[in-house]
Amino acid sequence: MYRNFVFQSFHMKATQNHTIYDVIISGAGPVGLFLACELALAGCSVLILEKASDPHSPLKKLPFGVRGLSSLSVESLYRRGLFNELEVPKRLFNPHLGAVEGPRRQVGHFGGIPFREGNIDVSQWKYRLPGSTEASAMSEMDELETVLTRRAEALGVRIKRGFAIADFHSSSEVVTVFSSDQSFTGQWLVGCDGSRSVVRKAGGFEFAGTEPEFTGYSAMVDIVDPSMLKPGRNLTSRGMYLQSQPGYFAIQDFDGGAFHNTGKPVTLEHIQEVLRRISDTDVTLSALHIATTWTDRSRQATAYRKGRVLLAGDAAHIHAPLGGQGLNLGLGDAMNLGWKLAETIQGRAPEGLLDSYYSERYPVGVQVLDWSRAQVAIMRPDPHARALNAVMRDLMDTKDGATYIAGRLWGIYTHYDLGGGHPLVGYSVPNFEFRDGGRVGDLMHDGRGILLDFGEHASMKTYADRVRYISGEVVDSLGLNAVLVRPDGIVAWASDGEPGFEGLGKAMDRWFR
């Protein structure tokens, strides 16, 4: 599954008993771990510094820790042989796997407005083949981190827990990171350390955006009379409360983020007062087991790189955690950045390759933040928001409306502007099935770029020294003749006639040295 030379090809250096890593990553969440896996798979030495001593937290377990995985996240994990390691990835939507569970079954939401399985018209997703991975799935955060940790350690990544980065110093050649009374040195530093990123702050990155409209609460409580509160999502004249299971709540109190900004712990008395006010009931809570707060503050770093320091995940962008888009946005950052940074470290990167991380991922972040703000806008407890909510509810109960919303939220429509060429360029490669039963995604476990030749053009073999050349007949080529795929699964070049070798050569030079 892995490259045989991974452990032998590390660029780890030792100077006066001080190890110099290729990359130091701050943060051992899903984004930091997945990035570490990508780098190590490409032969880089990686150190992760994580401030928490214990990787397990009740907030990462059911039901608080359940997150929706978008199409692109599922595809990324599948292409590295990781998706099937999740014990029970709960399927949300894959019309090609078994019978439809019910046309009115909810498979997602936008601002609390559900869209239904029967309304999604997959024929509108032109390049999505039958037998593809799930368009959306659910996973527990704790399990996802466990799977990624296991893979990272198998690839030689060193993870040090209980080491919070306090500061760093960057030169033209290395970055020295300070944690407690120790220091660590790497050629590069990547901040994957969350919304309050020390790397972002110490690096002087501008973090621009909008302030919150609400304080969100996630809490597990005991209720004296559970019948007083309705299950599911409930919009009220004062906010919203969602009871996913008895005693498990998410609450939105439109206080401008005031309580969250105080930094005060959530007490039983406080959560009871908030729940009573939002639900307009006299509900009584007898116990508070766990609670945390969050907001819809939406900010994005105006640059993702300064010299040898980069940002990814929540360190680069934050927004309301509606629909789990933050996790997917971060995993997309890691998949995009990993191979580009590895090629740069190993001296194989074409000019401008690392800069394309920002030019490709920043616009995606802008879109997600805007969609997050739009969801908040239709959840406000005022007449204008209620009117917008009603209009959106009608639109989302149509095939075109549900298909478009699902395609955007699940990443089906995510596209990088790579300029000109075939309409598939810049999108995720379809999971083509070869006549022998193999699929493209199963051939990407080693993290290499691939040149797919469906017409067996002998002259294409000349590129086999730069990418993995694969020829053969597929069940459905979608009218394509040949496809060049980057290590992150993005189509860099495609042809639906006789391959234009000039276009292929330019694409090769742009992405593969």
C-alpha cells in the first residue's frame, strides 16, 4: 500500500544532536494528522506538536463528535485506503448502493432546512459515475483521528502530545519552534492548530472577516420532564434548539456571541436559563454532564503562507459549524497542500507549485464562509429571516433546488480554476472502473500522479518517468480518451478526442517536473 522507500527517504537531519525535520505541524487534529500522512507518504520527515496530552475527549464522541464527510473528503480518504478503516462510516447518500431508503428521508440541511433523498437528481452531476464513493457520509471525530494517527505513525510521523507551541522564529532556511523549555527545528512549519492558532498569531497573519451573531451551545443534560421539549430542530421566536437525542442539545442564542466571548464556563443554571428562554418553556434540568460554546464568527487569513510558515484548516478560516463544512474544508487544505509541499522540499516542484495552494484553496474558503453566513441569515429570529427561510424551504423541496444545494454542500461542484482546456479540468477525477474490476481511486494509495490512457497510445508512455502511466479499457469513459490526475485527485488535463499532446505536455510541465 505504501511506498517501499518511505522510511529510507526521509530528509531528517541531525546537527549537534538536534533533529531538523522537513515539516513541523502544530496540531494533531484531523487536518494536521491527514497533512502529516500526505507528507510522510511522499517521503518527508514530520513532527507533530499537540498541546493536548490526551487525544480523546467526550466532545469528540457521539453525538457531539459526529461530523458529515463531504464527497471530496470521502474520496480523499478512499484514495489513500483510509475510508474503509473507519469502522462504521454512516452512509448519508449514495444512490448507487442498494435500495433507496425513502424519498422523504433527510440527507442534509441548509440553515436547518432539510433536503430529501428523493429530490436529489444525480443525473445533473455529469462526471459522477455509478459505483463512486458516498456523496456524503458521517464519521465520529474520535474514530477519524484514531485512524489517521495509526496511519501517520505507521508512516514514521513523530507525534508529541502535551507540547503547546508558544512562539517560533523563522529564517530563510529553517523554522525554530519553542514549546515550554524545548525547541524544535524544521524546514517548514504548518499551523493546523485551530481557530485560536498560535502559529497564525505569532506569524502576524491578518485574519479578516465578520463578528458573530449568536452563541452556540452543545450540551448533555438530564431533564426532569423530557416531554416539555420537542425532538429535532426547533426554530423559535428567540433562537433555535436541536435535540438530537434525549438530553443532547445544540442551542443558538442570538446574543451577538456575548456569552462565548466572556470565556466563562457553562453552568447548570446558565444552560437552563438559556434553554428556557429559547424554548419558551419552564423546563428544569437536574444535571449538566458536559457543555461547550461556539459562535458563527467568520474569518479567513488573507494569506496562507509567509515564508516557511503555512496555515491550514481552522487556523486559516473559521465559520459557524453548520453542516460540518469546517472539517471538510480543512481536509481539503491538507490534501491540496501535502503533495505540493513535499515536491517543494524534495526539489521537484515546478515554479509556482506551492503558491497554487493559496490560489486554489482561498476561493474555496471564501465560498464556504459565504454559505455559512447565508445559513445564519435565514436562522435569525426575525420576520425578514423567516420570509427568506420560507422561500428557501420551497426551493429546497424541488429536484433542482435540492440537487444544487447538496452538490454545493457535499463538494460535488468544488472546482479549481486551472485555466482553459476540458470542462473536467479542475474537478475531482471520476472513479473510472477498468474492465478487470479495478478502480482509479484504488490505484492512488501511493500518492502519485496518474496518466490514464483509455486508448493505449504508446507515445504517452514517455511520461512514465514523471507520473504513473496506466492504460486500459474502462466500463464507462464518459467520452474521454485520456486524463492526467494530480496526486490530490484533481484533473489537470483531459481529452475526449485524440489526445492533444501539446496540451498534455504543458500540463505535465505545470504540475510535474
